[in-house]
Amino acid sequence: MHKRYQVFISSTFIDLENERKSVMHALQKAGYFVAGMELFPSDDADSWAVIQRVIDQSDYYVLVVAGRYGSVARGNAGQSFTEMEYHYARDKGIPVSAFVFHDRKELKSGFVDENTEKLDAFIRLIEKNHQRNPWWNKDDLSTQVLASLAQQSNLRPGIGWVRGDVVSDYNRLRNDLLELQAKYEAVRTERDALEEQARTRHSKSDRNLAWGNDFVRLHLTIRLMRKNECVARDTANVELCWEDIFKMVAPDLIGWRSKRRIENTIRDGIKERLPEFVPSESDTTREVHVTDESLLLIRSQFVAFDLIEVDEEIVPARHVGNIQVRPSEKREVWKLSKQGVYELSLHNAQKRQQSS
């Protein structure tokens, strides 16, 4: 949105009339709105209220000082209108650019105050509060003012003015955006409500899925190993309830775990249920593995109840020296979902004791 900034020009008038016209013309050509004492007579009793309103509406304040202090306002500790304007702009936090003529001795005699005490004090105050910007002639002054305002508008952008139709378009677009945001929030709220309804409708009991104390038959493969060689194979089945399987596996799924590690956890959990698999010969061992079919069934059941998340991870290649002994590969990993952590917490939480 293009803005035009308003600049208030403050100075004495009679001695700097040409300089003011030069500065105002340069600012207007550069696209600024210019305001100053030309808008009101300085001896008007109500002029100070008008000056304050115009400064309030301005984005930047430019002060030009030469050899005169200016007409003194009545009832304000003997300050000139120029100094009053300066203090008011600073109190309002309006950025100030001040320019003081480089050498008062070069000014015409009619343009220099006989008593310069107040002017000297004012200039000392200006140079204490701002960087000294001396000027030599009206063209030099106009150039410096333009350069200073360009810097000010970059460092401290003002509120500025825009065309009425631009503001109207902006307000219309802003209202359209607010309306779209409201519609989006309404749609999102409706979506969340529908998802909650769907979760309620598809509870464990409604989906007709086995869980809790329902039993499932896991298939196992058994290999008889002697000196790292398989000398015999067999199969077996074991029945567990789903709640026991979850309690067996869930503690190991707080972080991502490979499917093979889950198999080992299940296998370790069912060893006590398989006493017949104790090796009968000292040089033989038996290896028990849960079949991929049973692992897939467990994964499907856990996913159906939103108890786990499933992903893949890359296992990097393994090297011995410069020789690759195992290529990189993908493997399936599981982790408890938020619902899974909640269910595990329910199992582990202390239950209320039954009163006798």
C-alpha cells in the first residue's frame, strides 16, 4: 500500500521565506504533504491549538534555524512559536530533523537578531539533542532535508496517508480475510466434532474386534541347532489373550523398536509356557521364532485400536575396513501412540482397593 508522509516545516518566516519555499517545493515534488505556518497566522490567539493539531497529524518535523529566534508567544515563558513547536514535536515522539545555518556572520544584517541570547540557547539545545546539520544556501538546505527524510522514512516509517479508495479496498480485503478465517474455524470445529463422533461410533465393542480377554493363537517355528547348523525343524502354537500380549509388548514400545525386537520380546514372554522345548542334549539348542503371519496379526490388531504407530527406518550399510559386508536396508519399526501410552498407563496405574 503506497503511503504519502506529511512533513511539518518549522522556522521563522520573514528571513527564511525563500528557503521555506525551496524546501516545500522539493518535498512536494518528492511526494510529501507539507504543512507549516503558511496555514495560519502566528499572531492569532487560537493559532497554537491549530499548530498542535497539524503537528499531531504529521509524520516528520523539520526545523530550520538561521539568524532569528522568532516571534515570542504570549504567556509561555517567553518562548518563540518555533521553539514551542520543536518541544511539542519531541514530546509527541515525532522524528525531528534540525538544520542550523553554518555561520551567522554571513547573513544580512536585517535577518539577524540584535539580542541573540535566546537564539544561542535554542541552538545549543538543538545540537545537544540532534546531529549537527549545517546548511549554506536554499538549494543545499533542500537537498539535505530530502536526504534526511529519506533516511527517517526507512528507519522510522510514519503512519502516512493513503487514498480513500485504497483504504476502502484494504478494509474490504481485511473483512474478506476475517470472514474466511471464521469459516475455516467453523469447518475445523465441525471436522473435529465429526472425528470425535466417528471415534465414538467405532469403539472397541462396536467394531466387533477381538480384544481384552479374547484369545489369539500365535504360530511358532522351532529349529533344533547343533554347532550353528539346523538339524531339525518343527512348528507349534500358543494361545494368549490380547490383553496379555499388549502388556507384554507395550513397555518396550515407548520408543521406536524394530519388528525383530518385538518378536524377541514376545518369545521371551512365552518361554515359561513352552516347557517341552527345553533341549534334551547338551550340544543342541532350540530356537523359537514367532512367524511373520502372527506378527502381522498383532500389528494389525494394535493399529486397529490406535495403540501403535508404524514406520520404516534405514539401517546403514556395514563395512569391515573398505569391504561392505551388509548393504543398507529398510526395516519396520513400531512405537506406542498417545492412545497406546494411555492404555499402558491404565494397566500400570494403582487400582482402588475394594472395601471389605
